[in-house]
Amino acid sequence: MTKHLAAPTTGAAAASDRPGWWRDAVIYQVYPRSFADGNGDGMGDLPGIRRRLPYLAELGVDAVWLSPFYASPQADAGYDVSDYRAIDAMFGELGDAEALIRDAHGLGLRVIVDLVPNHSSDQHEWFQRALREGPGSPLRARYHFRPGRGERGEEPPNDWESIFGGPAWTRAKNPDGTPGEWYLHLFAPEQPDFNWDHPAVRDEFRSVLRFWLDLGVDGFRIDVAHGMVKAPGLPDMGHGEQLKLLGNQVLPFFDQDGVHEIYRSWRLILDEYGGDRIGVAEAWTPSADRTALYLRPDELHQAFNFHYLNTGWDAVALRAVIDESLDSLRPVGAATTWVLSNHDVVRHRTRLGGGLPRARAATLLMLALPGSAYVYQGEELGLPEVTDLPDEVRQDPSFAKSDGQDGLRDGCRVPIPWTRGGTSHGFGEGGSWLPQPEGWGELSVEAQTGDPDSTLELYRTALRLRREHPDLGAGDAVRWLDAPEGVVAFRRGAFVCAANTTGRPAPFPAPPGRVLLTSGPYDGGDLPADTTVWWSA
Ligand code: NOJ
């Protein structure tokens, strides 16, 4: 069993073999359904990913985070787990996971897996037994079952709403078929929330952590890390408003202080294994200061910086969020992370509204900041959001549950193109589970490799420079430089970065030194619109 990393076999020294590797690591998110299909069934899988690992090593990332591949009925694309220790047949088997981890380590890549502890699938054995055994079953105490309100229990127990739309409660049937208790699900009805006050739930997840650590994983991305503990008594939220996944309200089911005890107990396990295994919180909190609490020295190592992701392409707002992100983590000694895209949001090429030039400029700004950066598969190809998927192919439960009003997450999950031509552009031999749009082949790895103007080569060069330049990556400070309105400019040691967020050229004097990299054409004069430049100066 691989517990420690082999020496990296490619590229300059990888961050991943240094102590504290995560502090400046570039972590690449693989969405298993859509990365590479090894068996030609139209759905990505672990053997497909394994074959493409050399591509990731060559790209220059330090680690791979795999979205869930566990046994699941796929009501929420695998974020509904029915067996936390098994691989879903559509993705392969346990031996494939072991081989993937082994190969990744051989290439100097760390492997982070997704853990989904807030809820299980409704097909999980515990939940099925809880339903079968009826009210009073001890298994029901591992979830949140409650009698309904109203004379006949016909109203949900409180006013909480599901993030995917509609009430956060579904009424279960009694074993005799009559309407029974309600159960809580902050997401889809197929995703019942665990009751984290129950010791069996806590024990189970400690055991699941050990299972994957024994298999050699280097860490966990913790899904809904802010949601496991609910306010005592499950009080009404009282707003009467539709919830927003990205909202910053204080809510009785998110960011409760009780979650931190869980992470303290998990940290002991991670440390016990050695080899710098990490925990990464997917924590949506009202403020950067609240996020910092998850990163105290005895809790987790990283948290996604959704405050950064939610910031528009605006110099004042960007400076503010960068300062706030760095300042908020200094007291707890944690490294900041940066992220522009993932499987839940509109791809940043489309979201930022300025097409490919702006996406490239945003990427170079992000990769110049101190700390760790997350790259979502396909952003290195400059993929746009696919906005015209026909309704009948969409699989996102938030789309289905909201009568077509909201379908935000399939368009960033379309299988990525590897080759110009061929079935599903090299994704696999048998088509792709979401249709790829026209023009996908020209964005493929094959089409971009070796073209110095391509976005893929921009990412490769940027990641190489991050490894080579001593002032990129590590540290926790930027020194802001005077810059015209709309330009974000800072120095880090002998490194300078300037990003023009406006739609017109800006007079930013080039610092003495040499240009390392530019996101678009630059002749040393004014900084062109939507362009970022790196200097060694
Ligand atoms: C966050 C995941 O990223 C998202 O894809 C999922 O739907 C929810 N958590 C629920 O697990």
C-alpha cells in the first residue's frame, strides 16, 4: 500500500513532495464522469483517469482532487453515496482506485478524494432500514426524522428549504403504507441528512476516513463541511425566502459552531497517518473570518475561497477580497486558496463576461497570488460554459426540481475534448453522457498542444514558472503597487503582476526587469484591456 510519495518523475521539483506541500499547491479537480472514459460506455471512469495521469503531471499540477466515485444511485451525480467504501460500477472497482493512487504517486501527484458526510443516499443501508423499521427504529436516530406539524402531521416539521428548491423535508411512508414521519434533506429528497449528534455517525465517518487513508489517499475534500451540525431543536429560519447556495445569511443549519469538534477529531486521524494528509473544507460561510475557524491549527488545512470565486472582474473588489482572504487566515497560520471554476458554477470564461481574453487574464492573476490554487478540468483548455443543452439531457437535480427555472450545473460538466476529431473528441470510444458542442475539437488538448498562443500552453508555462520562481506561490503577502483605475498590481519579492480589468488599455509603467508571461499580446507600453502580465523585476 502506498503511504508516501515516490520521487516525482517529471517536471521541475513538485510542491507535492515537500512538507506543507498544500500551502502553495496547484490542485486539479477531476470530475470523474466527464474527464476520460476508459470502457467506452459514454461515462468517464477511473481507468480513463488513470490513463490520463501523465497529462496532469505534464501540465504541472501538484495534486488531483477527484469528485465522488463511490457507489451511488446518482441522484446528484455521486454526491448521494450509498456505500462509502465501494466504487460505483460505472466508475470501476476498488482495484482501479488503488492503481490510480499508485500511478499518481509514481508521477509525483497527490490524490485527494471527496468525502460526503452531511448526507447519504436514500438507498444507503442505514436509511433503508430506518424506513423499513418505522418510527421508533434506532436507525432513524442516525438521520433527522420528525413528526409533521398540523393536526394530522401533514405540514413539514419546520420551514427550512432545500438548496435545490422546495421544502427540506419529505414525508416518509410507514411500513404499512400510511403517511408517516418526515425526514430532513438540505439537498435532494434522495439525500437525507445525517444526525451528527449520533455517536454511530461520528464513528462511521472516522472509520471511512481510515479506510481511504489506508488505501493511500493524501486527503479529503469535505462536501458541505459547514452543514453537518444543525441548531438544537431545528428552529424555524423564519425568513420565508428561497435559499441561495451562495448566500451569506446566518442559518440554523449552516456554519454552526459544533462542526469544529468534528474536524478536531478528524485532524487527529490525519496526523496519525503522517505524510502530510490534508482536509479541505467546502465551507460556505458568511465571512472570511468564519471560514478561518475551519483552518485553526488543530482542524483542517484548506478551505475553498468562495468569496474570491464570487468576486466579479473588478479591480477594487478584487483587491478587497485578496486582502481580506490573506488577512483573515494570518491569525490561524493557514494558507489561502484561490479558485475560479468548479463543477457547481458557470465556467469562468463565461461567468466573467469577457470571453477567453478575460478568462486568461483572471487565471494569471489567480496563479500569481500567494497560496494554493484550484483548477477545474477543462479550464486549462479555455472551455466555455455550454449554455444550450437540451432539457432532456440535463441531469442536475436542481434543474429537475425547479421546473426548468434553474439549470446551472450541467453546462460546466460536459466531457472535455482530448482530440480534434473522433468519437466524443477522444473522451472515449462510445459517445459522451452530455453532448459536446460544435467547435469542441478546436479546444482539444491535441489542437492546443505545442501552440504557444493556446490556453493550454499558457497554463503549462504559468505552472512551470510557479515552480521555478522563488517568489511565486508560497508566502502570505502582496505589496500593492500604485496603478491606474481598473488595474490590480502587486509585487511579491522579485515578482510583479499587473492585471487590467477594464475594456481599454491602461497606462501602467513596466517595472525594470523582464516579462515572464502575459495572458495576451503586450508590447511593453500600455497594459492592454483584459490582460495580465507577469514580470521578474
Ligand atoms: C456540494 C457539491 O459540490 C455539489 O455538487 C453537491 O450537489 C452538493 N454539495 C450536495 O452534496
